[in-house]
Amino acid sequence: MIAFVMNVSGQPMALYWAEGVVFLADFVEPEALPEEYIKGRIYASNVSHAPMAKYNQSIRVGNVDVPVIDVTSNEALRELARWIRENHHAGGSSSGNP
């Protein structure tokens, strides 16, 4: 999935890590749901993930090192990672409500 996104967009990207999960999310812009954003809630239209027990600063995808950002200090992203870990035992794309 990561290689596909990088090839199609040609843009640099980074992955997020927390709670033993590495993930990539297409977040809905705060302007679309301002009341929810003010409450500290974030929404994603798509989330791809995989287990990653220990944090690593990067993941090798093909011949490119993709940076991984430790978002443990961000409560909303940490909660999203915890929900992913607890509800999706096999990696991949998912949908649902954390």
C-alpha cells in the first residue's frame, strides 16, 4: 500500500506509530467537522496498518526508507492506534469507529 501511494502521488510520506501499531491514515480536514475537531476527535476516511511491536525510525519499502513518527504523545492518535490493535488482529485496511 505504501509503495503504491508513493508511486502514484510522488510525494514524500511518513507513517505513524503508537501502541505497537504502524499506520497510515487519510484524515478528514478539521474544516469539514470543526465541532468534532474542537472536542479533540479526529476522523479518517481510510486507515492502513500493520503490527510493529517496537518503534523504528523508518521502514524500508522497496528501495526507499519511509520515516515513522512516534505519535505516542498525541492522545487522539494513540487512542486510534490502541483501537486498531484491539480490533484488527491481522494488518491491512479497515473501517469502523474507534
